[in-house]
Amino acid sequence: MTADARPAAPALTERQEARRRRILHASAQLASRGGFEAVQMREVAEAAGVALGTLYRYFPSKIHLLVATMQDQLQHLHTTLRKRPPAGDDAAQRVAETLMRAFRALQREPHLADAMVRALTFADRSVSPEVDTVSRLTTAIILDAMGLEHPTPEQLSAVRVIEHTWHSALITWLSGRASIAQVKIDIETVCRLIDLTAEPDRG
């Protein structure tokens, strides 16, 4: 069955949601301490206080778990950004500021960042729904910074290129092939695409 053909997952009960949150917290804690290799399903289950079989019902694999952990981290970031939005003068500046704030948050937890990015890189089709959710959240964060509710196809295309560049910049920084200063330059450069796709003033 393809990801598109899957039935929608039933809503979690309050108890199930609390259990899921414990699992995600345990995953993030283990990844923060030891990176991708430290996230072993048995250790996650023990840290979260759930049976191993229960963990697998929530997350069929370590990759599913770590991509869901990235989704959870992005949701926290999105909430924070809505409470304290970027203050740039134009859309390109606001998006660049937003992505650099996200980057600095990941910079504070490099092992966790590396684990989540590696999981996204390794994800196959079985993880498509979770990867798509991460992509939608990233898009929503960028569109919020742009101040757009109804982007044009050209603007959405620019957002996708910005997302690709941000993801690539994360990988090159994590592998030691780019400095933070270079990441900032790359992000600010790609965000100028926003100006190229701005709708003309019809006033």
C-alpha cells in the first residue's frame, strides 16, 4: 500500500499521546548524548518506561522514531517562532533570520542534529508520511516568516529551493565541511530568491 493510500491513523487517546511524548523525549535525550548510534530501540523503550513491543507499535523502526523526533523539534521551534517572530525589514531577511535561529538551536545539540539529519537521509518510502510532515512543517515555518498565507507556485518553488539549501547546509556543517559563517552566507544568498518571486505591486 502506498503512503497516499494508507488509511488515516486514529487519533491517540490522552494516555497514548503521553506515552508517545515520553518515547520522543527519550529518543531526543539518547541522541543528544551519543548521536545516531546511541538511539537503540531497547534503550529508548527502557528510558520511556514502555515495553519494546509497544515502542514498535508507535514507531516501526529507529528511522521512523528519529524522523518523528525531528518533527517534534520543529513543532517546538514553530511555536517559539510564533511567540517571538523574526524582526527583519523584508521577507528575505525574516526567513534568513528564522532559519539561522533554527540552525543555532540545532548547533546547541550537535549529536541530536546529526542523528535526525542522518535519519532523514536514510529514510525510505516506508517513512514517507513522516518525512512529508517534516517538509510541511519546514514550509510552514518559512511561509510564516514570509508573512504569506496564499503563496504563488513560484513562491512555493523558491521555498523548496530554500529548504533544500538549508538541509544541505546542515549536512555540510555537521560533516565539518562548512563553517557557521559559511552557512549564514549560503542561507542569506538563497533567501534572495524570495525577492525574485515577489508579486509585482499592482497599486
